[in-house]
Amino acid sequence: MELNRVVITGIGIISPIGNNLDDYWNNLVNGVSGAGPITLYDASKFKTRIACEVKGFKPEDYLDRKEARKVDRFTQFGLVASDMAMADAGLSKDNINPDRVGVIFGSGIGGVQTFQQEVSDFARGDGTPRFSPFFIPKMILDIASGQISMRHNLRGPNFAVVSACATSTNCIMEAYNLLRLNKADIILAGGSEAAVIEAGMGGFVSMKALSERNDDPTTASRPYDKDRDGFVMGEAGGIIVMETLKSAIARGAKIYCEVAGTGATADAFHVTAPHPEGLGARNVMKAALEDAGMRPEDIDYINTHGTSTPLGDGAEVKAILGVFGEHAYKLNISSTKSMTGHCLGAAGVIEAIASVMSVVHDIVPPTINHFTDDPDIDSRLNFTFNKAQKKTIRAALSNTFGFGGHNACVIVKKYVA
């Protein structure tokens, strides 16, 4: 059976550095940090009081006011991103076969804001169970994919994936495989996260996973820097429209680039820590290259997981050296989390979008906030520190890893007819 080629024909994004694709990309290229003091709740008693919040987002600007109240913030991000992606791809209810268009959209935590509110209200009461009838349908993390399907009347494959911070890359992989196998013509793939609330932040604070550089938030996310002290939490939503090449050609669609291959592995090592030698990370990049039928020398840019944690950054660099060997010194590496923070279940898709745009524009976005070399990280590698770099990018590889030892990787390349 001949597998379909798969291309990307639309993008939608809500992020800490821009609520549309142009703003997101321009701010990435210009090294703009999305971090700042937390405004979404009173964080004065928390050790970490900074985050990469989505700014200027008013759901009523995009959604019916009544509709917006019935969905959690993470679903609002997904719905708005889906509107943008559909429009960008030139899709509407009137020009698609709805039975051949699907949605695969996940989240790391889902409606934790709704969960926190409902449980807090109950705890403050007299024990009488007064819960909103929207509690469960707002909270469950597969509801965003369901809501997106209803908004656009998309009746093809529809489900959510959850693999912590690897979630939306796994969504892309699932969409890629279904399209290759001709199970659909078009799939909206991505994820969202809105966990900058007391419960979300408190859980990560207690794990000592977050930066405590509260006095200087814009420099707090420091991937590969000697003085990195943890990640900065972010929130975001992103969707890419993935489409079989024959479908895209048939309707004359704009094509950003082609999806070349994907991979997924497990560390099988620890609940939260990566394998110290980057075993799972090494295997997932190898798997993606094999799936794509590409050699390490075919990759020009890696958008790393690069969370700015002492253990994670070093393990991923070891994995890159293990896979790419001498070629590792010729390619560009960068962590866009230095600007967006770590958006958990949305991280994979917004970083895949950064990789797509780097292929389209031949620009590598930088790793900002580098001040001091880490002697334990090979300084001969080009981490694209502090300034974007112009470079022909034939193909880019995007890594995302999650608690539980989940590893996912996607490769995108220039589209050649």
C-alpha cells in the first residue's frame, strides 16, 4: 500500500508572545520573552511568582459570551486556534467533506482551572454537593477536541492524546499516521494548556521544577546556561492543519511544508527525571529519522525540548551528540522555551510551528538569556544564543518530552512537488 504524503496547510496559535501567527513568529525571531509577574491570581505566597501568561486574551472577542462561559480556558485557546487554522488553510463548513476531516487535540492537564474552582467551592460549603452541570464536560481533557469538531462540523477521526508535555507532538504523530493511511483527508492537530493557576503552579513549585528568579522574570528561562534554575510555566494553544498532499493539491491550498516523519519512545527510567544519558531522547530522534527515510546530515535545525532544567538540558544534548555525531556541530539548536516558557501539553505544537516557520523563512529563532557557559554542556554546539540566525533549513526536527518518560519527535521539511 502506498502511503500518502502529508503537508501542513494552516496554522493557528495563541501564545505568551503573540495571539496570532505573525506576532508569534516575529517575537520569536526578535528574542522577545513572554515571562512576567503572574497576574491571573494572587501569587504573593508562592515561591515562584512568574509565568509566561497569554496576554490580552478576551474570549468574548472570539467566542459567543455564553459559549465562552461553558468551556475552560484551555478549551477557549483550542477553539480560537482552530478558527485561525481553518481560516489560514482556506477551510470552512461549506468547502469540506466533514466526514473526511478530523481533530486530534490534547492537553497535559486539561481543565484544571475548572476542577480547582468546583472543588474549592464545595470545600467552602456545608457539605451539600452543589456542583455545576458543566463541571465534568468543562474539565475532561478530551472535551477540547469535541468542542472543536462541533464548532466546525468536523466528523472525521476525533480524540485526545495525553502524554504530559509530549502531548501535542503525539497528536501530530497520530494525525500523520491516519492521513498516511488514508483514514482522513485533513486533520486539525495540536494541543492547549492553561495551568497558570494556584493548583497548577503549586504542584510544580512543590516539585522544585520551576525557576524562582522572581526579580528578573524575562531572563528566568535560561536553557543551557550554567545558572538555569528550572523552567518557567507557560500557557498556550496551537493547531496545525495537516492534509494529504493530493487533497491539498486538489483544492489549490497554500503549503507551508511537508511532514517527513515522527517518532515516539519511552525512557522507562523515572517518573519525572530524564534518563541521564538521554537514552529515550536518542531513540526517539533515531526513530523519527528512520520514519522519514533521512540521514542525520539532512537535518539543519533542532528545536529542542530545552526546558531550562539542570537535568533535562544536559541529557538532551548528550542524545543529540549520540544521534548526530560530528554533524551535531554543523546544525543549529535552539530552545524557544527561553521565550515562551514551558507550555506543557501545548509545547509540542507551538514548537512544531516554530520549526515549520524556520523551514519556510530559513531563519533559526534564538535561545535567549544565555549569560554563562555550562562546563557540563559541549560549548562547540551552536545553540543559537541570543540572536536569530539566517540559514537555509532543508529540514527541522522538534523534540518534546514528558513526565512519565514520554518522548515524541516530529520532522518537517521543505515541500518539493
